[in-house]
Amino acid sequence: MPAPSIAELQAQATSLAAPHLPFTERLPKLELHAHLTGSITPATLQSIWEHRKARDPSFPLAPPSEVLMPEEGFDVVTFFPLFDSYIYNLIDSIETLRQATRKVLEAFAADGVVHLELRTGPRSFTGANGESASEEAYLRTVLSELHAWNAQATRVHGNGGMRAFLILSVDRAKSSPARAEDIVELVLKLRNDDSLGKLIVGLDLGGNPLKGDVLDFRPAFLRAKDAGLGLALHFAETKRSAKKAELEELLSWEPARLGHCVHVPAYLREGVLKRGVGVEVCLSCNLLAGLSAREEGWAGHRAREWLGGGGKVVFCTDDVGVFGSEGSKEWGIAMGAFGLDRRRAVDLCLEGVEVVFGGREERERLRRCLDEFARTEVIDQGAV
């Protein structure tokens, strides 16, 4: 049977999710795997592009509508250049970074997310207007937007609303061991400096999974773990990166969460389940980028095996700006594809609270939020 086209997969996803959206849009969601740059919506990128084009008619980048989510989709080879050669060239000033970060926060909150852990790698840049920013300035800009958001959420919503935190990413394809150590050093400096740095809660290993040797990064990640940062590692995204030696090395770091987990061998899956490690599942990314076999469809995604084994599964968006599927839709797809009822969805969120990186008070806040939701939305309406 031939694999369905991207358009067919998207139509199937819409059909699967539609009956559940009235519930999943209200569900207080945890977003634990969201890359900042990949979460910028096409509308925001279009606005930034139009402003740049109006200021400089010779600006060479094509409009976002011609670049994001091509008809044939992405694969692991074509996906990463989207950021290096396009989005990073649009977000190349402190002002566009502030604007983009603020819009990302607004979008997740509007979708009913109550706990957000954004990921980004430290970037320095020199923009087309000559403005330059160091990696520390880049991170402080993002952190200041998160801090302002959290302060406003507390004023307006008390213990409700969305709280946002930051995970720093190490790119396995571009980073040397020394580079990884420098990132950890910068994280620790920021965490020791002021309240902004306290919003950095974890370290992520990501980037092109076909490149780099994970063993190179062991010292940096163990140092981060010893300093109290949570570890969230991209894991078994592709068959080529699901080799026994790599997966066992990553597990030896004792991460709290693993991302994607598409090609985990059965014998390792059992070990992950026994450890209570969180599994960040990104359905749309996996199917539309071909990480999960498109011919197996949504119901054939390996998330079914993690759910069947009782895993702490949290459905996440990864790059909602690229794949166009908000958290509410990802949960709706999951409910439709895997036969989850409303009670199970809430229970999965409650189990996911155990692996968030926001600290004890944040976990207690989230439990209260979900318990209240369960009383009003699940029990009161007779759902099982």
C-alpha cells in the first residue's frame, strides 16, 4: 500500500481530532517539547517578513507561505536547513526576537496550555541592520519575555493561567564537547545571576540525529544534571539514530524525559517504562516529517506501545509553526487514533506533571488545576 500524501495525512488528522476538540481545547495541557523558533506561527513570520520587505525591497528571502510545509513534506535531511537558511535570517534582531517570543507565548496560552517549557539553543547574531547580540543577550531577551509573561499571569489569573520556562538546547550536529560545556557554563551563570536565570529548568540534546556522537556530550550533561537541571533528550527519532550503543549511552545519563521515541527497541522500552521516564510524543512532526512510517498512519504510531505499557506519555507539538497542529489538535488526534477517553486524557496529563521541570510548587499548582478540571469537565459530565 503506498504511503498517503501529506495532504491526505493532514485530512485524516483533522477527521480524527474533530470530535474531541471541544474537550481538548479546554483540557489544561502541558507543553514539554516545543522549540521556540519552530513554534513561531506562519502569521507572525509573515508579519516580520512584510516589515522587512517594506523596509528593504531587495530583501532576498521568499515569503513564509512559499517555504513552510512544502507539498511533499520534510524529512530529516531537508527539515533542519529550514531554520539555518530561513527562520534565523528573519529573526535576526532583538526586537523581532521579542515579538516572536511574545507571539509564541500568546498562541500556547490561547490553546489552553498551562505549563510551557520552550527550548532554544543560545544564538548570537548580526542582523541586516547591523545590530549584533551575544548569546547571553539572546537568552536574556527570551527570558525577560517569559518572566514578564509569568508575572502578568500571576496578576491576572492567580494560580491559574500559563507559566513558561526555558530549556537550553545543545545541537549534536553542530556542537563540540567544548561548545556543550560552554552552554552549560552560560546556563549556570545565568541561574546564579538573577531571577531570570531561574526560569532555565533543563538541558536538551537535539539537532540532526544523523550527525554527532552523543558520547562527546556526556560530561556536559552530567554536569548540568548535578547542578539540578532536568535532562530531556531527543531519543530514537530515526532508525539510524536508534543504535544500541547510542540509546544505552543516553539512558545512562538518567534523563527525566525522552523526546519522540519512535524507534525504541522493545527491550529498551521496558527499561524506560520501569524507570518512569517521561515520553514526549510529537505525532504530527513524526508523521509529516517521515520519522514514523507514513503508510502505518496515525493509529500505527509507536505512541500506542508506550500507552499500552503504562508510560508517562505527554503529547506535544514540537514545531507547531511548521506542522500547523496545536496541542489541542495533537491531543484530539491521540484520542481518535488510540481510543483514549476523557478520563484517560486527564490522567495522562496528571502523570505528566510528575516529569515537568518547574519545581515542586509548579507541580502542585498543575495538579490542582487538573483536579479541578476533572471534577467539572469529566465527572460532572459523566465521562469515564
